[in-house]
Amino acid sequence: MHYIFRYIVTSSFFLILVLSWTLSLSQENRLTGNITDSKTGEILAGAHIFVNKTTIGTASDQNGNYRLTGIPAGIQTIIISFIGFKDYIVEVDFTKLKNQRLEVKLESKPFSFNEVQVTSSNKEWRKNLKKFKTHFFGATINAASMELVNPEVLTFENSGSKLITTAEAPLKIINNALGYEITYYLTKSISTDSYFDSSFIMEFKELESESSKVLKSWHFEREKAYLGSFIHFMNVLSDGSYLEEGFKVLASKDENLNNYNYDPEYDNPYSKELYLNEFAEIQKDNKWIKLSVPASYDLLEVVYLKEKIDYPLMRRIKLKGSPSQVSWLEIPNDIAVINKRTGSYSDHFVFTIHGYWGWTNRIPELLPINYTLQD
């Protein structure tokens, strides 16, 4: 059994799993502006403004003005939200201009009674909620530390073996393992027992604690979530340090998919080890990396050698022994252009992640894109 997590461009600002961000984490970029009601012109104080998938956010003051600083360079997705108004979502390009201004006029939205509040006691709804949380949080150790604060906003629809989930309001999630409060704007998710797609935007806020033990645990778990992840792999490709960091890359055939028992001493007829220039090309700006699968092979196979798969996930995947963290990248268009810092991709270069990353690229292990390893 294997799990697939797919990265697909959608027609709106939303992407499955991630949006298009760029690498640089310059602290000089700034966005300022004013927020008002589009109909009345009334000042909207307390509107929330944030950069997608970061901890970077602020609120408009009593005059409706806001100032958002520390924005990563490149094209960023900015979200403005206010109770009783439609969310405003826009992409702002900080590639050349570091200081920009954005005046926002929010449109009001009619109040609609949330019928889920009535049906949440329904047996079928509770069954679907349990299934959704299983798919949404996955099966790693951290999944047990997730808290979904407001499940009543969810609506479910069963379509054959698929569970389709939408939300009438942002989901509030507490990640007690990594120490984040997450606001998750879910557009729609589609899931089965071996497949999960989700369209969303999200915001991180760091939890606070007076306990040094808790703070130390959060620091440790964040670092653990990063090391061996897809983003970690992309970050260390450009300087060629991926081997020292514990990664090995192979060209693989479909017959080797789902073989987690990597053994460097075994001559596997379905895979061969690659040099960097055989599968990756670093772009001049050092932000984007072209990945490709060598001719006569079907997948890129990435093995992280410094850590094995943890026991809860082993049970879920039904593995025995001491399996390696093995992931596969399927690139149907031959080339995928991927941002090394965020894992997002350029234009219509679609790729699919199988294996270990497919199971672990979800809420319990997700980090803000402005996260950096601490000394």
C-alpha cells in the first residue's frame, strides 16, 4: 500500500498543498495600505492581513491602515480577512519593488446559518469527520497531537470511495507537537484510503509557553520535521550538499515503487544511483531547480539515510523490519521546475509525490515557509 500526495495547479489562487512562493527570505520587503468597506467607504479597523503559509501577519489600526513587514521576496499571496466580509486574496510581486502599497475595499457577504451545527450530532457526520481527520492529519507520531478546534464548520459528501470535504469558515488547528496555531482556509479536499488532495491557504502563529521544557520540545520537533523533508531536500540540492545531508537520489522504474527496503549493497535492477547533473539543473537565480527523470526510467527515487520510518506510520503502511524513508517523484511532463525553499513549482509543471513524503507532507509536519533551522 502506498500513499499519493499530488501537486496540481488550479485555476484560482489556490494550489493543492502549496502556492507559488520564491526562496529569498529578505526582511526588507514591506506592504502598506488601507482597508475599507467597498459599499459604504467605512474604515475597517481590526482586519487581518497575512502572507500565506507564514507566521507573518498584522491587523489594520483604528484608521484602517496596516503595515506588513518581513515579507519574503518574489510573488507572495496576501490574504485580508474580516468578519462579515469576503476574504480578499491577491498575489503581490516583490521581485523588484520592495516597498508596495495596496488599498483594499472588502465586499460584505450575506450571513448564512451554518446547517452543520444542526447535523453535527448525526451519526453519519461523525463517521465522516473521523475519516476526514484520519486523512487530513495522517498517521505519523505527531498526528495524535493535533487538535481540530471547530469541526462543526465542515460539510461532507460521499462520492463512491471518495470523501469530499468543504468548510464554511476557516479551520482552527492546534499543533501541540510543533507549537503552532494554524488557521486553515479549506476550499475543498478529496480523499480516499490512499489519496489526499486539498485546496487551501493557511496561516501559522507560534504558540506561547512559560515552560522551557515545552519550548525545547517544540524546537526539537520542528527541526525533526524539517530534516529529511521535501523542502530540506530541495534546499540542499543547489549547493550540492544533499549527500552530506543524508540524501541519495536514484533513477527508478515503476516496478520499484513502494519498495521501502533500501539496501546500498544490493544491486537493484529497477534503480540506479544518479549524480546531481543527471537529474537536477540549478537556475541562475539559485531559487528554482529543474528536476527531470533520466530516459528509460519512470521516477526519481529519494532516500533519506539519517532516519528510519517511525512505528505508527509503519503500521499504517503495513511495513515490517526497519524501512528507510524512501520517496518517489513522478514527473509526467519530463521536467518539473520547483522552488527550492517552498517546494512550489512554476507554471504548469505538475508532479506527484509517492511514498514517505506522500504520507508526511501534511499538517502535523508542515512548517511556515519563513522557518529556519536554529543553531
